Amino acid sequence: MKINELQLGDLVTEQHDTHSVAFEVIAISKMGRHCPVTFRSAFGETCARYHGEAYIGAVR
């Protein structure tokens, strides 16, 4: 899914060795070509900035 198509509540799963970590999209905004995205996981919240046309493995 393209970053600029993400919606609140979408889930992104990341694999770390034998563990999977699920990140929920809790905020997204568009700033020109880039989109800052805030995620929540069991480890807390984090923010990342992506190019809006980039792809990420997310499920709705």
C-alpha cells in the first residue's frame, strides 16, 4: 500500500528474528511530497517520515 493511502487503524507488521511486532497507524499527515506517520505498538509510539509514493506492507 502506498504511504499516502494509509488510514488510521491500518496495521504494519515487522519481523525481528523470531518475533513479530505490529504497529498501528494512529496519525498521518501530508506535508508536500512527504508524510509523517505516527505508529503505536506494544513498545510505545514512534514517528517516521516517508515519501508519499513509497510502499509499505500494511493491512486494513
